Amino acid sequence: MMIVHHLNDSRSQRVLWLLEELGVDYEVRRYQRDPKTMLAPPELRAIHPLGKSPVLDDGETRTAETGAIIEYLLERCPAVGLRPPAGTDAARRFTYWLHYAEGSAMTPLLLKLIFSAIPKRAPLLARPVAKGISKAMNANMIDPQLAAHTAFWEAELSRSAWFAGDDFSAADIMMSFPVEAAGSRVGYGPDKPRLKAFLQAIHGRPAWKRAIERGGPYSYA
């Protein structure tokens, strides 16, 4: 049976969701973040040197990184239909979103998280300066980037029902985390109806609901 080393409120939630969509039996081994630092516990370093999640064990095969795990699972269960046929425009879009989700999309989201946390973690006397730096970075660099990315997502969802085309695919599973994270950090106003509809649609999928039950509370939902 496959084992998912799962960290709460993390990108590993997507692996649980994909496994539910695939109908594959698996075991979840949960790890909790440190409530003060929000970092993964040291136990995860025994699984992977970087102490990161997700990690998937399939017999003697161990795979890390969400995108790599998703590609591995799609190759292992090729008949399910969560990847468009090779050589199609949908397949090219699928590959793009699969990599974009962990590349370009996550950079401003991580910067938002880091710079928002700086004032709280700075020494008391340095907090006013840290707050000013955080505010300036968010206003001048991070927030404009997030606005550009979310506008891009909204425009792409006007092309088709899902990110890679008219059919739901694993690209939508990959994109769920940045879309959810951006929604929780900057929100979606009336100018983002398609992103709101995307979140509604994925949260209504039975496999997504089962994955939440298996993975535990998930703040971004």
C-alpha cells in the first residue's frame, strides 16, 4: 500500500486528493507543524533530508516533490483520464500548468508569507523598521505580482472550464494550492468570478472532500 507523508496545511493535500480521484488505496502518516514557527517537525527529516512534505512511498520507491509525485502516479495509473491525450493543445496546457503551479505561481505567494511574518519575528526594538520594510515590499513588489498572476488565472479560465481544457485534470489539482492560497492571502473580489467558481467546483468534488477527511483540517479551504 502507498504511504503519503503528509504535513498539515501543506501542498501534500493535493497528493491525497489525486489518490482519491484515482481510487488508489493509501495510508496517511500525519505530521504537525510547530505552532510557533509553522515549520515541519524534525521527524520529517528522517523521511527526506530537507524535512519537506509531501513524500510518497510506494514499496521500495520513494518520491518527493508534488509535481514529481503527480507525474509518478499518473504513469502508474494511466487509464483514469486525468491527463489529456499526448500531442493535443490540452496536453501542452496541462504540462505548462503542472510546472507553473510550483514555479512561477508560488514565488510571490511565498514572498507574501515571508514578508508578512517578518514584523512578528523581528526583535521588539526593530519591529517598527521591520514593519515598514514589510509594508513597502508588499505594496511595491509582492502585491502587484500577485495581482498580475491572479488576473492571468482569471483570464485563462475564460478560455475553458478548467486550466488545461474543458475536462478536469491533474493540472487543476496542482493549481488548487496557489489558487486557494492566493484567495486566503489577498482575496478574490467581484472581478474574479471564474476563480471563485473554480474553488466552488473543486470543493464540491467528492474526492476532494474525502481527501480533506483523510488529511485533516486544511486552513486554505
